[in-house]
Amino acid sequence: MNDPDDLKTISRYLSKNHVLALCAQAEGDIWSANCFYVADVDRMVLYFMTELKTRHGTLMHKNPHVVGTITTQPKTVALIKGIQYSGEATVLEGEAEKAARSQYCKHFPVAAVMKAPIWQLALNEIKMTDNTLGFGKKLLWGRA
């Protein structure tokens, strides 16, 4: 069962940050990328923009299961916070795409002129390390 306090801390962290690292793999090929994202913490999804012709976009289109991290660059180990995640990345279409694009462009206005697809990353599992709560403190969340 997910701890509501853990979910609150994880959601706040996801909302405060805006760059994710992801790793995609398919057919024996593997590649990583960094992408700007916006979080919809009510649904535990992240929206990001990337072209299908990129190496990671091609791989995600073939196999939507991705893993990755979201982290900051603290000056000391006592301030380390970060997330490891697994999830499903899919290209949005129709009304879902319009709503996600609007939310994304609100956070990143320069994206309004870009035609790249909007992807949804449905988070399935999160492990967050938050040393500000105690050295090595882990918070866990999983989609039911």
C-alpha cells in the first residue's frame, strides 16, 4: 500500500523539477535521453516532447516500457534527493494530446512553436531517495 505522506513528498518533488532522464530499449538497441517534462501528479504521469525520429523516440514507439531518473545536483550528500522510476511512454493523440500540449506549453512557452509529439509517461513504480529526511531514506510508490 502506498503511504500518503510518501506520495505527497514524491508529488512535490516531481512538480518542482522539470528534467527527466529516461532509458528506452527495443530489439537489442538501448539509448538514454534527457527531456523537459511537466507533471500531472493527480494521475502520476509526466508529459514530455520528443520527435519519433530520435533514437529514443523510435525505441519507445517500438517498446513503451522505460526506466529513468529525476535528480538535482546538490553540493553535499546530506541534501541528495532523487527519483528512480519505471513507466510506459506513449504518444498522445486527440483531446488528450491537446490538453497535455496546453499544459506543457504553459510551462515551456518556447514549445508552442514546435510540432514534436507530446508523450505521456505513466509512472508505474517510483523509488525516491531523500537524504534531507535522514541519510538513505527511501520513499516508495507503485501504481495499483
